[in-house]
Amino acid sequence: MKDFSTLMAQLPMVAILRGIKPEEVLGHAEALIDAGFSILEVPLNSPEPFKSIEMLQQKYGDKALIGAGTVMRKEQVEKLVEIGAGLMVCPHTDVELIRTAKASGLYAFPGFFTASEAFAAMEAGADAIKLFPAEAMTSPKVISAICAVVPKSVRICPVGGVTPDNMSAYIDAGAQGFGLGSALYKAGQSVATTSENAKAFVAGWQAISEAAR
């Protein structure tokens, strides 16, 4: 299984393919991987999500870390293990779900919105924590306050409303990665659009990285 921390260090972006159908998923995944993405998530409120995840794992499991988003129940974690996926993403801070994922050998990337939730997720063994919904924050500077108390070894990743144009504000505030939703992929869009959006995000990250040198 691909290592979550290593992949995030290379390109700290999780591609969220919400609403994708099994017959579409491989084409969009190829476009994302070709652009440089290596962590792909299919939310479980998509059509036949486990079928899409299994197809991705079989086709691209040697190139990318594949997992599910919007995980809510332990039996969904068990299904991910059954089909060979490696990542559990949830929108909330459910410590038992996080512990179940970790005990099952999955990487856990739960959501949080408060400092209390962040520490609870960390204590449960989360590999990174996603600030969700990030667009609900009045300013990326809120992340600065969270980063002041959360250990720097913990990767905080805004999810929701992230675009190539606002990534730098989040990074300046202390974020260390992103989950990318509708600005990257919207249900029904073409593979060409996914490719174009993916390249824009990668170019944006490269510009941020170069400016930091």
C-alpha cells in the first residue's frame, strides 16, 4: 500500500470524486494521476461507490492510494478492507470510526471543525485532519489559531471551497495540504475538464513551493 505521508509530502492534495459513476471513474483517475495526483477518494454518496473504488484499486493501486470519503459506519470500513482500499475519509470526528480504520490497517483522514475535535481525532490515531467545511471559516487565519495549539507534525488540510487561487492564503496560515472537491471534479464533467483543473491545481502548488524556497 502506498504511504499516505509520503504521497502528501510529494503533492499534498486529495482528489475527491463525488458523484462519479463506475463507468467514468478510470478515465478521470488517469487524468488525475497523469497530472501528478496520487491520492484519490470516492465519497460513498456517489453511485455504486464501492464498485468504483474496487476498479480504481485494481487498475491504479500500484500508483495511487485509493479510498472512500463520507464514511459513516464501521461496516463501510470493513468493506474498504475487503476490496483492498487504503484510505478512510470521513466528514466528522468519530473517534471509534478512526480507531476502527487504524486497527484495520487503513489510513484515517477525518474531518474536524473545532480544536476539541482536532485533538480528539489526533488522540484516536488520525494520519491527518481535514478542516471541513473550510469555506465556513470567515478567514484562513482561523487556521493560524488552530496551528498554534496543534503539533506541527499533524497535517491540517482545508476541505471545501479550495481553489488554485486561494491555496496560498491557507498555506500562509499554516495548512499543510488540501482535499479538493468541486473545483477539481463535478459530477458529469468531461475528462478533459478534470485534466485541465488538475493541472491548474498542480501548477498552483508548484508556484507556492517555489515561492517558499
